[in-house]
Amino acid sequence: MEIHIGNRVAEVSLLEKEGNKVKVSIDGVVYEADVTMAENGSCSILHRNRSYNAELLRGEDGKSYRVNTHFRSYNINLVDSQARYLRMRKGGEERQDDKIISPMPGKVISIPVKLGDRLQAGEIVMVIEAMKMQSNFKVSSPCVVKEITVAEGDSVAGNQVLLLLDIIKES
């Protein structure tokens, strides 16, 4: 997942979690810590025998936080993989390509369409599970399913073509 901390952008992945012990990768560097959360949003972090305390205040959207430490405060925004992929494609939801491509490795959970189906904008064509989160892939303009290149239960790679579509040109 991508995390924005002020002007800094970091790629963060949870590698392991057992009780309070966590192992995360931040921009490819692995960190291990013991994290204890309190109900009031306070947390205590023990890393390399040093103790850190912070207050986490969740924003209304559920994807932004205000983190207060003893000396500084930070605004943090979480960006899920699908949102990042669409942003990278610059307008990926506005203009429908003739194919649906997986933005990340994952597993195909559901394919609610069949070959030849005529679809309208907003219809879900595939559900992929990645990093224990499910992402719905939708078409953004009228089209027809031309080819389905994967099956339910398949593991997929990042940038793998999942579906080919015939875009319907509206006249």
C-alpha cells in the first residue's frame, strides 16, 4: 500500500503479524516492532529497544490519519493499490481500454460475466483478492466481453491481461 506522509510517499507492506509483534517493509527496508494500541487511539511502539509513543486520530474517510508524537504531528493518507493504479493510468476510470489488466498479483475470486455479455458502465467484471483485500474491477463505458483469459481461483501477476473487450462506440 502507498502511504503519503506530508510530501513523502512510502510503499508499505505488512509482512508478518503475531500478537503485538509486526514486521513491515517500508520502501523495501524491513522493520520489526512491538506495537501496543490503546482504545483511545494511543499507541506504544518498541523498536530496537527504543520506545515511541503516538496518538492516531482517524479521519472521517477512514483512509487519512493525524499522527501526533511528542515533538511533531503528521497528516497521513493511505492509498490502496487499485486507486494508485488508476491514478497512474491518469484517467483510467474515465476512458475504457479494450482490456482489463491486473494492477497487482492476486487471486481471481469471481468473474460475474461470460463471453459475449454486453455490459454497461459501472458493471463489475472481476473480483481479485490481493493482500487480504478484495478489489472490484468495473467497466467505465458500454462494451462486450470478447475474451476471458483467466478462471476463478487462478493466481494472477501484476500487469496480466484479465479480460479483452470490444468497446461500443455510441453514435
